[in-house]
Amino acid sequence: MDVFTEEPFQGNALAVFPQAQGIPEARMQQIARELNLSETVFVFPPSRPEAAAAFRIFTPAQEVLFAGHPTVGGSFVLLQEGIVARNSERFVLEEKVGPVPIRVEYSESPLIWLTTPPISFGQTFERARCAAALGLDADDLLEIQPQMGSAGNPFLFVAVKDKDTVDRAFLDDTGAKHIKGPEVGRCGVFVFAPTPEGAYSRMFAPEYGIAEDPATGSATGPLAAFMARHGLLPSSSPSRFISEQGVKMGRRSVLHVQLHGEGGADGIEIGGHVVPVVTSATLEF
């Protein structure tokens, strides 16, 4: 699948195994490493009675509790394969983070929405330290301290002044460790600039085996909450906007954001379209 796009070979590529019961535990991580996509999804029968299916999600380096583009793309596959009744408007997925509600807006290309798990914020970091690790100057950042935020996966959010600055940013494994120091575990680093449409973003996660992610749904709920905290939501449409990601790497992604209540106090949904690329394949293992 290509997720968060309506065009093949754009968005974030995803592999989904809709009948994963026969795959050994250790083999799932090996398959994810072999495919070398941002994430790979393995679908199992649910253990929760309210869930339609259970997802296990792997980056090339490790299993994660929750991820956005696997949730959206995997939901599309459930509908296509009839694991969830076609034209279903709502269902629930079981993920390591807990139940994840799904909502579908049907049109020529269905728009699949997930409800972001509970969001928390943590440690803040020095602007100059973050800028240096990203190959930027401190003046390139907005006057907002970078901060850790999570909805199941931790990200460091760094707000910069414009799209050009986002495109100039760069982060490798050494830079990621320099930003955080030894006291902070693995995390992604999410660099963004506010735009009239919402946000223009990039996400680096070298510690997860992901040099750069074309679209990061699990970061976009916390991004929206972070923007709301600091008055960065678009004035024309503060409750529904888009985050554009992956442009610099030639994989433009469009992540739709819906905030319910003041600043998302009643929930934040992340939505996207999905394009199937390969609909069946056999792996020899």
C-alpha cells in the first residue's frame, strides 16, 4: 500500500500481511527488516471482543506500540479483504497501545480516520542544542522550546520558521543522540513549520532504522496538540487542516487532522487515503 496519498509511489509505503497466524514470532521482525519499509503490519484475530482485528507493527529495527500509516493502510486492507464488512463506517482495531477506533468517510477514494491514543508531553530541550544537531542555526527555530510528545511512540517536536528550513534540516544517529543525551531513550525527531494549510513536516528516526519517514500518523496527533498549545494552528481552519510530509524525499504525503473540542480536548483524529500497489505476493521463507 501507499498511505496518506491518492497517487501511486507517493505517500508512505506499507506491507500488510492480512493472515499472519502462521508466521513465527521471530520471523516477523526479520520480514520487516528484509522489506525495509518504515513499518510492516501483521494481522491476527483479536483478543478483545469489540475489535475487528489485532495488529502487530514492526519497523526494520523493532516492534512498536502504535503507528499511524500502518493503522490507516491496514484498515484499508481489512475492508478490501472483507475481514471487516465492506462499507463499514466504524470499527475498532486492537494494537499494543490499546483499542484504536477507526472511522471511514466514503467517496471515490475512502478517507480513513483513526482516533489518536491519549497524548502526553514531557521533557523540553534547548533550542540551540536541537538546531545544531539538525544542521540549523538557533535563529531558524521559532521561539518555542522543543518538547517530547507521545501518543504511544515518543517524538521530539521542533518548530522552525518556514518550509525552506524544514527542507534544510538533517539528522543522523549521532545527531539524535546529541540532542537527547544518554538519559532519553529512542525517539523520532519531528521538524515542522506552521503553514496557512496547517503544517509542513519531516520526521527522522535513525534509532528505529528509519532515516526519514514520508508520513508519521502517530506523531501527527501530538503535533496538532503541540500546535494548539503554542497558538500555531491555522487561523482559517483551526479544527481541520493538513500536515504535508515527505516532500523533500519525493514521497509527498497529506495527513488530514481533525480536532474535536478546544485544542483537541475531546479527541484528535488523523485521516488519510490509501492506494494499493501490489495486492498479492508470496514470500519464500
